[in-house]
Amino acid sequence: MAPMIYTLYGFAIFFFIFWCAMWLLHLIAIFHGKYRLHKKVQDLPGDDAYPGVSILKPLMGVDPHLVSNLETFFTLRYPKYELLFCIEDEKDPAIEVVNSLIEKYRKEKDIPIWLFTGGSTVGVNPKINNMHTAFEASNYDLILISDSGIRMKEDTLQDMVNHMTEQTGIVHQMPFTSDRNGFAGALEKIYFGTAQSRMYLSADCVRVNCHTGMSTLMRKCVLEEQGGLKAFGSYLAEDFFISKHFLDHGWKTTISSQPALQNCGVCDVHSFQARLTRWAKLRMAMLPLVIVFEPLSECMVIGACAAWATSLLFRWEPLVFYLVHILVWFLCDWLLLSIVQNGSLPFSKFEFIVGWLFRECTGPYLFILAVFDPSIRWRNRRFKLAWGGIAQEIKPRLKSVDF
């Protein structure tokens, strides 16, 4: 019996320490978010203080918010930049959208605008294939890669460049969302403002690679030393490996003070959960220890484990401990979301309670789905991942036909 008791106590100590570590992450995220986010954008002195920026916009298809999202890049308050739109399919209706915006702003904005169609196959990553030609043709040393669903404020690019110090190689926006109606919109904002922000802000604070590539400013010369964007075409999570390359070569990465405002046209619970599941699969392929530690980071899971652990170690009442844990976690998430939002939330406190409970209860289930179905579905294509994140496309089998 002695070995069994020692094993139980060992697990109890591990769960209790992990539970304490999660609360430390809560505090780091709250204080770092308060210190780091939503700073007033200061103008740098001098007429030539701001370097030129090449903005790469990979597009595929048209959604209801595409026009309004793209317009925000025509109205940026930044002295020198160019827009490079990347569209792989030459029959994509997004081409008409881009051309109409070029015609609309031709007289108002004196900025170079380029449209690249056809793409080029340099790897399995569709986004890299789409952007490769535009990257090679870009004229400035600072490259901003921005997804089609991103909205920008007039001073967002200025804010990002302000954070690009001599030692910094990447400035990225922390993922967040625009204000949207409906339960799915509230669910997205709750997730990105709580669970995602907690990990993102704490990782940025301790200089751990947390980079997501939906809105990223980076130095072109560093990428060219590796061979350009095509060097990362074998990965689906190219953003992680690009950031890793910068860090491995002594460059710093940091977040800007303005979070990224995602505003894609598709906003429903199923699509959102499919996205979370896809991200979990990518994380497991890149960092196998995620399989153990990520489920434990969920409120309901670590709370139950810690309740059992404290009942064994300290003889505390587990049910009371568990309920208090959930309540305090909930209050901390509300505070963190308020910091990230930096204004009134577009939903009521009751809607937050419902959305928060739904997200926390379904999180472990989505992770289990990711474990048992490791293949990645990206639009109409499927990929499988090897350990280390290298991807291989799964081609559909041709059906035999009897003649």
C-alpha cells in the first residue's frame, strides 16, 4: 500500500502546484495587459521617422465584411506604405472587390497598390503559396502580413512600428475580435479575451513564443537570410516557426498595444469550434507536451484536480473548494476581458455568464476531438502533421470506374 499512497500524494502535489501556477498566469496576464495594452500612440519626431511598410493581404473568396475590412487599410494614417493583394485563383470574386476599392481610393490615397494572382507552389502551406510572389516583389524592409478578416484602426500600423526597436524583429497583434452581434460573436470575444489572452499576455511577458500570424509586422531581411517566406512553406503553423527563427537568431518579438480586431464574415458556433480544434491539432504537432498540460489549464479540469488534491493534502472540503475556484476564476476572466476590451462590452453580464460557462465546459471536449482526429481540414483541403509541425497534404483517393 505504501507505493500507492506515495503515488497518490505525488499526483496531489503536482496538481496543487500546477493549480498555483495557473493562478500566477492569471495575475501576470491581468497586470501585463493593464500595463501593455491600449497605450496612446505617440508620433515619432522627424519627417523620416517612419520607415516604409509593405502590407501583404492574402485573400480567398468574398464574405460580407471583406469590403469594410479592406477599406481600413486604404485609410491608415501612416506616411509611407504599399498594399500588395494576393489572390491565388484568377477567377476569385475577391479580385473585383480589390479593383473596386482601388478605383474608389485612387484619387484620395497616393499609395502604391499591387494585385498578384495565381500564386506559386513553394510548399504545402496555401497561405505561403499565395503570398510568395508578392513577398518577393515587396519594396520595403518591413513586411506586414494581415489576414483578410482583420480590421485596422487608423493608427494601428503606426502603433506597431513604434514597437519595432533596433533589437525587435517581429511585432504582432494579440488576437481579439471586433464587436459582433449574437451568441457566436459573444463566444468569440469571451474566448479571445479570457483563455487566449491569459496565455498570450503571460507568454509575451516572460518572452515565450506565442506568435500568431493573423497580423504581424516583421523584418524582411531576416526572412531573406533564411530564404524568404518559402522556407516556411512546409509548415501549416508558419507563424510559430517564423517567430522561432527570429528568436533563434537573437531577435526579440513583442505584441503591440492594440489587439487584432478579427471581423471575418462567418460567425457561428460550429465554425468557431472547428477553428479551435484545428489550432489544438497544430499545437500538439509542434509541442507534444501540450497533450498533457493544455487540458489541465482549463478551469473545470484543473479545479477538479486541485479540489481532490487539497482534500488529500489539507483535508479541505472538495466541493466548496471547487465552487470557490470557479467563482474566482470567473471574476478574474471578467476583469481580464474588460482590460482587453478597453471599453464597454457589447453584451450583458448574463450573456457573459452563459458564454463563459459554455466555453469552459466545451473546451476539454474540443481538445479530445483534436486528439482522436489529428488531420487538419483547411477550407476544402486536408493535411496530416508529423511531429515537429511539418505538414503533408492528404490527396483524395480516386474512385475506380468499371468500363
